[in-house]
Amino acid sequence: MAAVQQKIKESTGDKLFLTTIYILLSLVVIAVIYPLIFIISSSISSPAAVTSGRVWLWPVDISFKGFKVLLNTPEIITGYGNSIFYTAAGTFISVVLTIMIAYPLSRRGFFGRNTLMMIITFTMIFSGGLIPTYMVVKELHLIDTRWALLIPNAIWVWQVIIARSFFQSSIPEELLEASEIDGCSDMRFVWSVVIPLSKPIIAVLVLMYAVGQWNAYFDALIYLKSANLFPLQLVLRSIIIQNNSAGTMDAMKMVERQQLAELLKYALIVIATLPVLVIYPFVQRYFVQGMLVGSVKG
């Protein structure tokens, strides 16, 4: 039997198949890794090297001028603090609300769950639009407040569908029936049983909501007026626009400013994506488990 397996492993067809797979995976890895290396290299290269196109893989004339300019900008620190708050608070609110709506929809005994799920899914295709949403936010007196970035988009339909599927496949009805026999309330069951068994999907929800909240800037652009409330993404956008506006300066200063603006783009990308890159390895295991919800089980 071992000889047969060894012969199958060493067959020409298997070798060709594995070689093709390795080549394709290598190309995918290169396609993912190269942009990251290029951005990091460009962010620590000199402005002249970046604008002249001499940076293609490794840093050229290493310089941290872009990071120095950004870290010496008070708005960056304020924006970082605001984004951390929006991300933490927004993720907490979104995950709690998503679980609160997804778990009841996963129970067969919940009356009208299919109708409610159809209404929720309908919003993925049709929405009220920007102007009606703005009017609702204005009527609720949320304009130019932190709540404008936390409440209007607190629940994403796709996340509700993923969480509902997880609860249906991972939390059996028999477990709920057993808890009811023991006199356990619904809230106690959710807190003591559902939440501990739902770590994979909670990690998925946290990562999705956190990344979306961290990268969001459009809602801030629409609803916020005070600069001290701006998230990091909006502050970075303002810095790029300011450095791209040449005004009436002479040619030499114009060139220097354009070079600095180009360098700042890469430094801004590194600063904006660093928190996500740092957090992801710690939740990657749960993220993969949660994304496999609904897969075929052996």
C-alpha cells in the first residue's frame, strides 16, 4: 500500500499539477507583497528619488522626511485619537447590535423572522440615498457630533447575514431547549452560552467593522464641520490637498512641494494602514474560522 502511494505521489501528472500550483501561488504572493514593499520603500526614500521613479523595490537615499512632517503636524495626532475612538466605539456598537439582531433571526421559533430577513436584505439593493439620510441625521441633531459617525451606519447587512448563518450552524436548538428546562432566561443564555461559543464570528465582525470604520472618511466629510472631530483619513486628505496646491510660489519651491506631496502620499498610506496590519495577525485564526461558516462539514 505504501509503495502504491509513493508511486502516485511521484507520478508525472502530480508533479506537473503541484508545479503549476506553486507557480500560481508564487505569482499571487508577489502580487500581494510587492505593493507593500514598494509603498514602504517609497515612504522612507528621498522626495527626489520618489518623484523621479528611481524607487521600484528597495529604498533609495533613505529619508524619514515624510514621517517627520506628519508627526510634527498637530492635526495628525488629533486625527489619530479621533479615529481610534471612532473605531473602538463604532466597532463595539456595531458588533453588539449585529449580534442582537442576527441571533433572534437564527432561531426557528422567532415569529416573522423570514419576513424581517427579507426586509433587511432588501436594503442591500435599495437605500434611501444620501440626501434623505442626511436629512434624517440632521433631524436627529447629529450633525457635527461624534454620533454621526457611529449610529447611521452601525449595522451592515452582510455582517448580519454572516452572523445569522453562524448561529444557525453552530448554536443548536437543543442547547436552547435544555437551557430553558433549567430555567435559564434568554439574556442569560446569550451571555453565558452564545457569546462564549461565538468567538470566531465575533472576531470576524470586529475585524470587518474595525477596518471599515478606520478607513471611513465620506461620512465625516458630509456630517462633520469641526476640525477637532475629523478622523485621521479626513485629516490626511486635507494635508494632501494643501500640499498639492502650489499657489503663487516660485518654481523651485513648487517642485519641492510637489516632491513632498508625492512622498507624503506613501507615508500617509503606511500610517493609515499600520494599525490594521498590527491587529490582523492576532485575529487571523478566528477570522478564517468565521469565514468558513456554511462550508461543507465532514
